[in-house]
Amino acid sequence: MIQTSLVTDLISRLLSVKPQASMALLLRKEEKPPVTKALSKDVKAHVSVLARHLDENRPREAIATALAMIFLEPDHAISCMRRNGVLRASRYEYRGSLIGRIAKAVLGVRDVFAMSPDRIAYLESVEALTCVAGNARTLKKEIEMKVRAHRSVVLKTVFVLINNLFYREWINDHEASSLDSRRYTSEEYAEAASFIFYVYASMFPVDGLSFAHVDTDAAGKNALIYERLLVAAIRLAKFREAEQLIDGLPYRADRKGEEVTISSIDPDVERAVRLGFIQQRTQAIIRQFHLQEADQPISIQTLIDTGFDRGSFDNLLEVKDHPVRRLILKMPKVPAVFDAWFATNKLFRDEIQMLMELDVDHFGTFDDLVFPITDQISSLDVLKVQRYFKFISCAYQRRLEDTQDLVEREELTLTSTLLAIPHDAMVEQMRLILGNEDKAREVIGLLKMVPGDGHLDLQYRPFVDIGDFYMVAPHVVAVSNLVRNTIVANGLRSAAIGSKDLMVHSVTEALRSAGFEVESDLTAKIAGQKLELDIVARRDDMLILLECKNAYHPVSVHEIRNSWEHIRSAAKQLDNRQDILVDPANQSQLFKRLGWKDGSKCAVHTGIVIANRVFHGASLNGHPIRQAHELVNVLESGRIATRNGPKEESLSFWLGPNFQTADLTTYLGPKSIASKQLAELDARSWRYSIGSRELVFSSFALDMAKFEKGMRDRYKP
């Protein structure tokens, strides 16, 4: 219970005045107390109080609480609200009117609060976005209505449909209307299925009956029901993404008529996000191309096809007519079979492809991609689990493809391809794959989704626990980036990096090879302050301070926000270190500590080095954000590959034939190749219909031919 405090006292006095407009008059006469640690703590504690008032729809109490918090410590109060997502309508069943009233009330007396411009922009964005909340609420109710109407079949049907999308390697048409099912990716559909599961779990108990039945007309006369349900869930997800963008990232919302547009405050931030995704995809394609050129082991699909063609798998599946007509798998549960196919450390082509995906964000050798995730479970163990479920999925799908009757094939797909595995059977199957029961139970724990969990996502936790069984969409397990997702979902990134950060090591060695004096992971006391430096380097009177953040490439707004928080932390650290180390006397202290020769004053350059490519090319507080592989390339070769028709060209962006210190300082400046790459992106918008209103995301796209021509015009072969 919160004791009487400055915040609660001010709330009480605000509530004592009527009408509500008098609250503003009271605040104008109020003397603001000095900010103390106790006051900051008190303001932060009232975030939950505000959330409770919003949840219980108490307007006067909610407005008074928000006004009091922001009056007493404006920037801190709004920062706490943003961090906790307390002004998101989606937290309160998409009720946005009261949130809009709070934002309007605060903005009405903004001159009293002395808020920073970005806090004002945030509140303006909240007010703008809440005008779409009512439409989002209607959309949510439509989803609930469909789930209720099809309660007995909706979960199994939706999960089967998503599993089939992943197997068919669905290709979307991003130019289609937001109401058109062709618009969206299989990953967006998986998120939609997860949300439908969340909605179901909020309405009904989740047990064996929840997945007992399937709509066998889902591929026929009822197809439109599930198509519209999934598309509605995706559109509603876009509203939540908009909330997350304005809460956790430097984005804003602006209303014009019936449209609300979400855009980055600094356009280069959104440019860097989009280019990061494009570069990530490009790097993955390059690795897959090299894999195709190399001698490659057999794939699971080829193993299955060969087995069926030769008749070896004729008895692997059989049709059962009761309680419904379906295919069942007759996998022999004997160690020899599991040892030969699933427990072996010999990699199939599928696993090499998965490791290639991981390699895009990796900084060691290929062998380093097999690494411990926990004390017992390794990345290879997770790949073996995927191997097992891909084998099962491909076996079912090949048997279905051999079914000549199209109607029967569709019905068997719906009744057969979602797996219901008893708890004890799952433990035994994982034990046969991984070698012992402890490992089996741990990997199940890492991959298990429980209906009551706060975040439900099939691609992160694909074993859906419904009491006595796990429901598993096998091809979702098989083709998701499950090693990465398991690490992220279970907060295991630090453990996966290990005691030696290979990204820091890679950048350090590249600097050393380029002729820099360099030290990593340095702790030193300079000017009476303790400084921790990820990388410090010197060459030609240039002092380079780099802060490194090793996070996986984000695949959602939530993960983009986490990456941005790492970057913000790095910027704050560099602000402090730069302030100290621009002083020549402090530089001398540092050089003495490092055992470097003391010379003339060095110009200080800073950089935030990131493992993934999202935000590469942007800057924060004047600190350039650069991706580690790209930075290493600047130091080692200074070349970029482009295509000129069928011919590939290698262009140099170094200032001369050999590396110069100026090549690095230019790269860390505003006229770098990274900045020029961002400038090549063209503005475009993505529109989503939310009822009668439209949510518009202002973004950027890349014309690859134009981009490569721009690079050829700027740089020499």
C-alpha cells in the first residue's frame, strides 16, 4: 500500500475541485517541489495506480493521477508510463477514449509542466492513436464473436491452416489490399494464430476438447470464415505495433481526418530499420547461394521422397476411420531408428541451412555455430528436435500428395497434420533423440507454451501444453529459426554469447590488423571516475571509442525496441566517456594505463557497434550506429559488391588504394557509405484498414537497380 506522499496529496487536492477544468487552475497556482530520489520513486510507484484506474474506467481518478505525476516530475513520469505501456488502449480491451482524455488534459496545460519536446510529441501521438482504438475494439469483438461461434473447431483448424502455409512455403503479395489474405507473410499468420489462441484462452478453458475437432469444410465452403478471422487478427496486430512504436521507439502518430500515420521522428531511423531488414535478407540469400554451389548432404524432404518412391515408407502411415478419418504415424520407437535418423550429429542439408541463417549475425567459424544454450542443451540439440518434426511433417505431406482424391486429401490434411502428443510420449521421444531424460525435459520446457503465459507465439514456443497433451504444428517447428527464437524467448542471449564475445573480438582484431593500437573490455579509473570501455583504439592522433551491443536481428517491434534500448544505453555510456576523454590530461591518464606512448592530443570519435543490421547507418546523440560485419569490412577491404546487369562488380570506397585512418573516421561520420546507402531508399506507405479508419505506416523501400547504380556512380571499381 502506498503511503501518503506528495503524489497522493496532490491527487487528493485535484479530486477535490470541480469541475474538472479547475484541476488546471489548481496546478497553475501550485508550487513545484524540488525533485528528489524519494519523489522519483513515488512517481514511478503511481504508474500501477494509473493503470488500475484506466482498467476500472475511473476518469476523474485517472486524469488526476496522470496530472499529478507529470506535474511533479514530467519527463520521468512520462518515461515510466512509456516504459510500462500504461497508455496503450490494447491493455484495456482497446478502450481508448479515457487515454485520449488524459493526453488532451496534460497537453492543455503543457506550459505548466515544462516537458521536453519529445514528451509532448509522445502525448500528441497517444491522443492521435486513440482515435483508432474504438475501431480496433470493434475488430477485437468481431474476432471474439467468430471464436465463440466456432469454439469447438477454431483452434485446431487455424493451427492446421498455419502449418500448411509453412509447408507450402507461402509467398505473399505485399502490394495487395490490407483486407486481402494474399498481403501477409506466413510469419504474420503465425502471429495471428497465436493471438487467436490468446483470445480463446481468455474466453474459455484450454483443454483436450479445445483441439478435439476440426472444421473439415475449412478448405471449402467455410474457407472465407478462417481467412477473414486471421486477416482481422493481423490488422489488429498492426494497431498494437503502432502502440509499441510510439511507446518504445522514436516514432510519432499524426492524425489527418480518418487516417493516423505512424512515422519515425528522424526519418533516418526508419530508413535504417528498413535497410537493415533488406541487408539481413540479402546476406541470408548469399549464404544459401553458396550452399547450393557446395557439395551438400541430403535433405529431409529428399530422404522422405526417396523412402516413399522405393516403398520403404509404405507402412509409415496408415488411415484410421475412428473417431474421425485420419492418417496416423507408425514411427517405431526403438533406439536404433532414432540413432540413425534423429540422434546422429551428422547434419542434414536442412540443418546447414538453419546454421546459415544463424551465421548472418555470427562472428566466429561455422563450427562455432554449434554452441551451448544452457548447461545441458546446445544449438545442435534444438536442430535435432526440428529434424524430427520435419521428418514427421514431410512424411504426412508426402502421403497426402499421393492421395488422388482432392476432397479426401483436403479432409485428411485438416484431420491429420496437427499432432497431439501425450506428455509422457513427448518426453520419451525427446529422450531417444537427445540421449537422456533430463535433457528431454529441459528442451520441452524451453519450447513449451502454456495458455496462461503473457506472450504466446507459436514460432517461439511451439509445444502448446493443453493439460495431458502437447499440440504441435510440426512444420512450424521444422522451419522456424528455433535456435534463435528459443534463446530470445527464454532470455538466454548472454549464455549463448558465452564468456568471450566473438563480435568484440572480431572488431578488435580488425582494428589491430589495420594498424591501430587497440584494447577491449577495459576498466580504468580516469579523472576520478570508473570507465568501462568495450573497445578503445588509437591511430594517427585519432582516438576511437566503441560501445558494442550484441543482439540478434529483431523480427518484431518488441524486439526492435529491445535493440533500441541497448543502443540508448550505449549512447549514454559514450556521452560520459567522450566528455571525459576529450580532455588531453585524461587522455594521458588513459594512455598511461594502457601502456601506450603519450603524444599530442587526439581527436575523439565514437561509435555504437551492433551485431544485427537494424539501425545500421542511423545515429543517436551524435554517435554513429554501425553494424560489426560492415565495420570489419571497412577496416579489411573497403569494398562493396554490386550487380551491373548479369555481371557482379566489386567497388572500393576507401579514399586511396590502401586503408587510411580517415577511411574509418569518414565511415563514422555523416558522409559515410552507410549514410549514402540510406539516402537511396524511397519513401512509401503501408496502409491498414481498421474499420472506417486507416492506420498508415510511413516507411521506405529500396529499388535495387537504382541503389546499385547509385553505388556505381559514387565509388570506383
